[in-house]
Amino acid sequence: MVSDNQFSKNATVFRQFPPLESGYALTGYGALIEKHALAVPAPDHLCAIGLKHKRIDEGRWRIFTPRHKPEDSLKGQLTFALKYEGVDLNVLKALFDQIDPREIVDIVESEPTGAYSRRIWFLYEWLTDQKLGLGDASQGNFVPVVNEKLQYAAKPRDSRRHRVRNNLPGGRAFCPMIRRTDKLDRLIDMKLSEVARDHIGKTHADLISRAAAFLLLEDSKASYAIEGESPPRNRIERWGKILGEAGKRKLSVEELERLQSIVIADMRFIMPGLRTTGGFIGSHDRRSGMPIPVHISAKPQDLESLLAGLLETSELLESGEYNIVLMAALIAFGFVFIHPFEDGNGRIHRYLIHHVLCEQDFVPKGLTFPVSAMILDRIDEYRLVLEHYSKPRLEFVEWRSTDRGNVEVLNETIDLFRYFDCTKQAEFLFECVEETVNKTLPGEVDYLERYDRFNEHISNYIDMPNRLVDLLIRFLRQNNGKLSKRARRGEFSALTEEEVRDIENKYDEVFLRVENRLPESKTIINQG
């Protein structure tokens, strides 16, 4: 590939992808989207047949050699797509809704025992819920629908009609996919759940209990902060208590509505429960009041089906071997993209991460991973991850503004929420979990151990309540280990010069002069 100004008029241009050199040919899903004018978001990566006898991965393009070129037919392009790109249910559903079913029958009849023809047959009937006029397959080894070298798959369920193993990570009503990436493989191989349990097994129960209490409160505060809210402490503590119960109640629409009633304390201006009108995230034009959406939510008439599908997928993955963090990504991000409520979706979305991790015993009992706190630290990256889903889909949503400044969706959009690539979101969540396990949790325990050493030293000769020890440490941290003149004239005026020097020396020893120390807690815990 070369720079844009070097392309001839025959250069291949596909939507927002960088242009391809003249002579390169779209193949697989890209060719199907172009040929059939499918109104679907492009996959994160597209394939093309190049001119050189060397495979090249460059940006969003995957360039294959001339010998990989498939027959330019429905069967040829579908086979290439499944073989090299994996299963893209959104593209396949749009394609199958458009073509004559006889074309699929012809593919199967031309190669009745073929592994790819049987996959195509299964995917057609599964996605359209329409049985073709074909007899059940009687020959051919059972083959998986999802190639696990390309995408993460669920526990297989045999489809004897097609002689395939359905290992899709969801049901027809909701089935996002996650591509296998080097990053995710590396994170999975870390066995972070075992690492967390190992950390806890080596730590005194009292320290873990105190660390857990702090992390729970921090996560509750962060979840509101992400939404730009600063509620009173009692609401933060109330939501923290709910987070602490994550994983103990079975998910259902009623449970999600219960969570919304806890998140939204004042329902006077919010309709509780599932939306009956459109929804969007964005702003309004100051003069006209027209919506300026960055995300348009699922249509209200689709919410029951989508949530039923999400809950069905959750149950399916609970009983299988699907990675727990990947499962949390599918369920939690799927929920927030659907956006079923007028308000409270963001906090419930993050609660669902806690729910899956706790219910599936990824998290040690009694410990809440501060997922929201990690997200708050990476808020710009978090927004980009949400935008990665929403932005490409806006052009496929037809809508009009209502007289109340809302949006009304005019076309069918349910498949945008059923079938999407959740890879970017899964990578982001897994990185947050990894940071929690390897930095935040041991860092908090490390801080508490130092706090106890410092507090014990002071209590040996000074009667000082823990709240003042907290304040003392805060002052010392803010002034690089020295007690400021203001503090010495104010709250700590009763300390002698000798006591001040001793306290500063001890702080330096405990908190500053520790080589290779772990990150310290950002907030002082009130131990009183």
C-alpha cells in the first residue's frame, strides 16, 4: 500500500478504510458487503487479495496472496470469510435477509458433506429461524461453527441436522463475538483469578477485610463520578452495599429494574423500568434543541427481546467454559449499548461486571474489584471504547427529532445490538482487571501494612485518634514528608518539635524510603 496521492482512479476505496492499491480486490466480508450493498458497520478488519506472494497485515487491512483468491461467488466469498475472518453475525444476518434462500440450498447441494457448506447452512437457519427444504445431513464429521483460532467460543452444543457443533457464545436473540488477539491470550494466560487468590492467601484476614471495605467504597464513588455526579455519602454507601452483594441474586429484568430504583433515588422526573420512548446519549443544539447523538439506544419495542436474549446468553455462558472476564464484557457492554432505561444504565452496566466476576467466583469471596475506579483512571480510553461501538453504527440508524428533544428511530436496528464485535471492550476490561489484581489490590494491602506500622509507632507515646493519624499522613504526603507550618499551627499545634521530627523521620522510613514499593492507596482510610 502507498500514500493516498499515489493511487490511480482505479484504487479500491471502502468506506472509512485507507484506500488499496489498484489491482487489489476486496474479498470475504468486504466483498459481500460491497456486492450486496449491505447496510451494516464494517468489521474492524477487512481482507483483500494483493499482488504479492506474501501476506501483509497493515492497519485495518489483511492482505492475502493471489493463491488465496476465492471463487467470486456467494459460496466462495462466504467460505473465505469463515475460514480467515471468523463469524460476523451482523454481516451474515443482513446478507441472509437479502438473498434468495435457494442460493444456500444450492451451496449445500453442491457439497453436502463440506465443512464450510454445512456451517453456512447452519448459520442461515440459525440466524433467520427458517428451515430450508433440505434433508438432515447424514455424513461428515461434526465441525465447530466458530474457529477457535480466530474467535473465542462457548461450550459446543451439537446440531445433528447440520452435523456441526454450535459453539457460538450466545443465542439468536443476543450473540456478540470476541476475536482472539495476542493481548487477550496473554491476559488469559496470566490466570488472574488464581493470582488474586494467592495474594489474599498470603495476607492477614484483617488487612484483606479493611482493604475490601475501602475498595468497595472507592468503587461506589467512582461509579457516580464517571457519570459526573457527586451524591451525598449515604447514597454512595448504599450503592456500595449493593455492589458488595453482587453475584448473589439471579439476573432478571425485575432485578435490573430493582437496581435502577436503587441507583435513581428521585424518580419524579424519570420513568422507572424499561423505556417506552427512544433514547440517545449526546447533547442538544443550543438554538434549535435538535438532538446531537453520539449513541442511539435500542428501540423501545426491541427492549424485551434484547434483554431476554442477553439473559439467555448469560445463562448459557455460566454453564460453559467461556472465560469469565470475556463473559463480563459481553454482558455488561451489551447492556449499556442497549441502554434499556431512561437513566441509571451506566452504573448498572458496571454493576454487571461485578455481578459476573462474583457469581462465577473469579473474585475471592468478600472482595469487590474496584472496576469503576479503574475505569475512572482510564476515562478517556473508556469513552473511546464505547465510541468504538457507537460511532460506526450512527450512519445506519434513521431517526427524527421528537417535540421533546428526543429521538425516534425509523428503521430496524435490533441486529446492531444483537450482533457486534466486543473485542475492544473485552481488551479494555481485561486490562482493568489485570491492573486491579497486580497493582491495586497488593498496593492497598501494602499501604495498610505501612499505615499500621506508622500508627503503632505514634500510639506508643502519643494518644492520637485514628482520624487525626489519617489527617497527619495526608498533610505529610502533600508536603513530601514534612509537616507544614499551617498544620503545626493548626490541628497539630500540641506536638513538640522533638515529636514532629520523630514523626517526620518515621514517615520517611515507612512511606518514602522503601525500594521498589508497590503503588500506595490514593485515599486515607479512617480506621476509627
